[in-house]
Amino acid sequence: MRFGLFIPQGWRLDLVDIPTEQQWPIMRDLAAYADAGPWDSLWVYDHFHTVPVPTDEATHEAWSLMSAYAASTSRIKLGQMCTAMGYRNPVYLAKVAATADVISGGRVQMGIGGGWYQHEWEAYGYGFPSAGTRLAMLDEGVQIMRDAWRDGRVSLAGKHYQVDGAIVAPKPLQDGGPPLWIAGGGEKVTLRIAAKYAQYTNFTSDPDSFVHKSQILAEHCRAVGTDYEAIVRSSNFNAVIGTSESDVKERLARLRAQQVTKADGSAVDAMLGTVSAPESATGTTEQAIEKLTRMRELGCEYAIMYFPEAAYDRTGIELFEREVIPALA
């Protein structure tokens, strides 16, 4: 099993009480820490407004961070979980990603999905198309990016996107462009798009659902004639790691105390509920190993870890690095 690490960027109220001028140094230093450690990749979210509710707290923009991390790290892969296709014209996005890939020396990953955060879409003037339309945009957009990266020029007369001889130069350093991580578990459309184009998928960390989604993906691969075994299946895991169960509870309580100063307590509790849910990796190191081992046995080859304490306290990450990663790597 390989491991990725989310870098806090504010979206999940994970930079609360940190002055704006200190936020980038903290994010940069965490990225450098991951770059020097056992992590295969670092990740950010592609969102503009915070959760569990929109607030005036910082949410740093994903692709700006990609270029910043490209310049400030040297080894680690760089991803977004996941870029919303509807937020940027796809050939423009191909150009942005190609530039970041060149800056990084060929380390950018393309996490891409249909997008879901309705408040954000509407606030930024994108409307909020139906799920079917958003997924059709995803399909066309992935085709445009793939062809642009491969050929350096792209044309497509689609229903949602029209490009006519757009030049993407320089092309990415990676042959064929950044690997595509198609995120989402929609069974009829999203997983079919993944079967057609993805090198990686990303869906639920609930074990039973993971097995079911994997079966659906395999069916789509057979239907479109691609190799199911060649697609790496990944999941995201929330994690608060402690030396004991009481330590974990204390860490969760500190997180709640920070976040309820910015958002309604019931909304914060709902979000933190996902951090301590059975499908999370939260717990002692022994409990985290047990949960992740089960997922590995079910075919999850890549775990992307989100530590909500990361901007304030690295001790949970350090525990994870010392005891969990060696047991699963």
C-alpha cells in the first residue's frame, strides 16, 4: 500500500486562528516534511468555500498551490482531490497542469471529478447543472486534456466544450501527461468514465461499498475493453491518531473547540463524525493498522490520509509514519 498526505489549506476549517501571513509557511513546511518522509504524494482539495458551512475562513486555491509545491518540493507527487471539471475550461486546465508538471519535473497527478458543492458553484457564477450534465462535461473534458497532453494541440466539437486547434506547449514532462485519477463512485457514469480513461480511481473507504464499487468498475472495464487490474484503486481516510483511545478523544475535543468558534456546533459535529466514523483510520496505531489492512486485502492499493490536526500538531502524523506505514507499505 502506498500513502498520500493531504496538506491543510483551510477548506475543512483546518487553519483556524492561524494568521493569513503564517498560513503559507505552515503549508510549505508540511509539504517539505512530507517530501522528506515516506509519503508517495501530497494532496489538496479543489474548493473555494469552507465546509461544513461556508465561512469567511481561508480556503487556498488548489492549482496555485500545485505550482507552489512544484517549486518548493523535489520528490513527492502532487495531486488534487479532486479538481472540479466545471470550474475551469478543460483546455485551460490542461495548460495549467502542463505548466505545473514542467515546474515540478514531472510530478503532477490529475485528480478530476464532476464537482458537487452547489453553494460554491452558484456563488462563483457557474450555475449548478444536473448531475448528468456535470458528468458529461467531465467525459468531454478528460478527452480534451488527454489529447492536449499527448499531441500538444487539441480540437473537439462537443456538446459542452468546443476547442479548435488549441495549443498546449510545452507539453507535460510525463509521457502522455499527468496520470488521471477519476474520483467518485457513481455507478452508471463516473465509474464508466474511470474505466475508459483512468490510471487511478478514488472512491469510498467503507469496506462493503468499496467491494461493490470495485465490482462495478470491473464490469465497466470489461464493457469498454480496458484492463481492470491496471487501474489502481484508492480511498481517502480521515485520521486522528493517538497513543491511546483517551488520547484520540482529547485530540478530537481540541479540534471541535477550534472549529465551533467558526461554525455551528451541530455542523461541526457532523463533519467530525466523519473523522471518527468506522470507515476512517482514526484510533490508536493498532486500530489504524487493522482498518487499513482490511482495505488493502480488499484491493485498496493507495491510501490518501487527511489529518485534521496537521497545521497545529504533527505528533499524530509522526506516530502514523513510525508504526502504521511500515506495517502496510
